[in-house]
Amino acid sequence: MRNLIFVPLLLLALSACSKPAEQADPVRPALVYTVTTGNPQQSGVYSGEVHARREADLGFRVGGKVTQRLVELGSVVKPGEVLARLDPQDAQLATTEARAQLAAAQSDASNARIELERAQKLVAQKFLSQAALDARINASQSANAKLAATRAQLGIATNQSRYTALTAEAAGVVTQVNVEPGQVVSAGQPVLRVAYAGAKEIHVRVGEAQASQIKVGAPAQVKLWSAPGQVFAGSVREVAPAADEARTYLVKVTLLKPDERIRLGMSASVALAGNNQGATVTLPAGAVFQHGTQPAVWLVNAQQQVAAVPVRIVQYREDGVLLEAALPAGSRIIAAGAHKLHDRQKITPMPFNPASGSAL
């Protein structure tokens, strides 16, 4: 019986000894990017569009039916030029009515004045009481007040009639058309947009992190997609105080020197000088991963092991991501596949080619 118990125990011990040893953590090949420089004053590059410094949405000061639109998209306009017209019939009728009311008021005021003069003579001759004279005075004053009111009504009606023609306030070019003949518009509704002649500027939109770093008066370099190789000097004129619905801030960059080659609506790229005081560095976008509650990158040590280093994202750029981090020149960073690694994991480094995003 004792032998029967011993045999299974022996077999169990032998089977345990025959199990392979637990496998070690595999060494993964990984693309490694070497940090070359850290710069406390990096510039952000943003895409934008050429605008006139002065633009205005024009609309009629009265409502009505559009009978004429005298300009097209891109039309060059002069000061005082008529751009569109409304049906003037109602305004003309209102003016005619106001003139008739004015004529009646003038007649009433004249009669009241004559009656007052007659009453004053009769009072002097003791043929009329003072109370009757006071009544004539009140009637004359009321007629004069009505006359003043009808004159004002005629002025308003005349203005309303004139407002049926939409005119240009200054020289410029039509950049947007929002109305067609036959359309009924309300007072103040934008029907045309005019970009006034003069200074031009570039409008770009930046994220929340960058808006606080861009200051009014900061220098800027502007490049046009239609004129490669040409650089135009600019200056930040305005930074929007509030974000739009997309949580971006509008930045307006004024071009310092006029140039006929720069036309409205052209696409441009603008390099803006930042105001970040911390050390910054640009890394491949794939180097950044979420480590707990904050972004981080993998730093490779001399033993080819990785360790997470927290960073702060300053800006996403075309060539990667701009980070605020204490990464001196020569630091080796995992450039791609960061989510596949863990702390202290060993890697086989492979040089990273920024141009292609792959191994050299």
C-alpha cells in the first residue's frame, strides 16, 4: 500500500521538474529618435488666408424686395457706387403721404396763426376775453408742433426712400454675395461683403495652448503657396480675446509692405514666434502616449531600457509635436509604437528617419 502511494508522488515530482522555465520579457525592436536641440523660443507654423484689413458686411437699412443686384463676386467698386436696389414703390408712397401731411399741417398752422393775430386785436379792443385768447394761443402752438412732427416724418420717409439703394462707402472689391434679385430681405440683413482697398493681413487660427504665447506686435514670417521661396515680413496685429466654437483663437497678422502679388483669398503659411519660457523640443507625433493621466514619452537609457518621462504638449505641427520637456540634446526617445512598451522594458534600437517615419 505504501508503494502504491509513493509511485504517484514520484510521477508528480518528475512532471514538475520537466516544466520549462518561465520565459523572460522579450526584447522588442523599436524606432529611436535622437534629440538634437532644445529651444526655448520655438516658432509655430499655421495655415491661413489673405484678408483685407477692413472688411464689411453690407445690408439695406430698410427691408423689401431686391429688384437689382448691380455687382458680381469680385467686382471692383468705387465710393458711392450703387451695388443693389430694393423695390422703391412703398417708400415712394410713404414719401408722398408725408408730403401731403406736411402740406395739411402747414395750412393748419397758418390758419392758427391768423386766428391768433385776430384774437389779439380783439382783446386789445376789449371785444374778446382773455380766456378766448389763451385758447387761440394753445391752438397755434399745437398746430406748430404738428407741423414740426410732419416735417420730421417727411425727412424719415425721404431717408427710407434713399435707403432702397445700397451704396459702397469706400473703394474695394466684392468678396461675398448673399442675395439675388427677387429675394425679400430684412433691414440689416447682410447681402454683400466688401473688402476695402488698403492694407492686407493674414488670418490664422491657433489652439488654446498657443494663444497665450502669441503677443501683439510679435514678428511673423509669411509664405504664400502661390509664391514658393518668397518670404514676406509681418507683425501680429490682433489676438482674439475669446475662442470660437472650435476652441481656436483668431490671430491677425498684418503685412508690413504692400505687394501686388498678394491677392485676397490666397492661402498662406505664417510662422509666429512663441513666448514659451520652458525648454521645448519637437518630436515625432508617434513618440507621445498617455501615461496615466498625462502625456509622456519613452526615454531610452544606456542599458537599452525605457522609462516614461512626463511632457506637456505645446502645439501639434506638420513636422511632429512641440513639447515642453527637460530633454537635453542627445536624449534617445522611442519614436513610434509607444503604446506597445512598458516601463523598464528592453529594446533593440533602430534609427528613426523623420522624413519617412520609418527605420533608416
